[in-house]
Amino acid sequence: MKTVILWARQLLQALHYIFDVHKFVHRDIKPANIFITSEFALKIGDFGLAKRIQETCSGSRWGGTLRYWSPLQCVQGVDIYEIKNESLQARFW
């Protein structure tokens, strides 16, 4: 269980770094785009659908793999990148 918590923390820290420092949204986080090194460090790959934050707000609204969309995107058609939220939230299911 400690390893799962460590990987979850690494994933959230990496996403925060990509968003906060580089101003990118990955738009396709799924198991196939998450890699584990031989030292058990988590890495994010496949930035093919990534967008700069400015582009995301004014450009294409949808991206990613449908199978990994959040319920909010699927049911309500909400662009999750336009939601203004002060805290970082994650759901693992």
C-alpha cells in the first residue's frame, strides 16, 4: 500500500509541476501513459495531446481517451479545464 501512495503522490506532484511551472495540461492521463522506472519512480509520458493553458481555454475543448474521461465530462459535458478550483483533487477508481 505504501508504494501505491508513493506513486499517487508522485503522479500528483508531476501533474502539478507540468501545470504550475510549464503551464501545460496533459489531457490524456491513463495507465498506458504512466511509466515506472527500475528504481520505482513514476514518470508521465505521451504529451501528444498536451496543450498550453492559454490554448486549452480558447482552443479545442475536448481531449484525451474517452475511456478515461471523468464522470463529470461524460455526463454533464463539462470542460474540466474551465472549472475554477483552488485545491488539487484526484479520484482513483
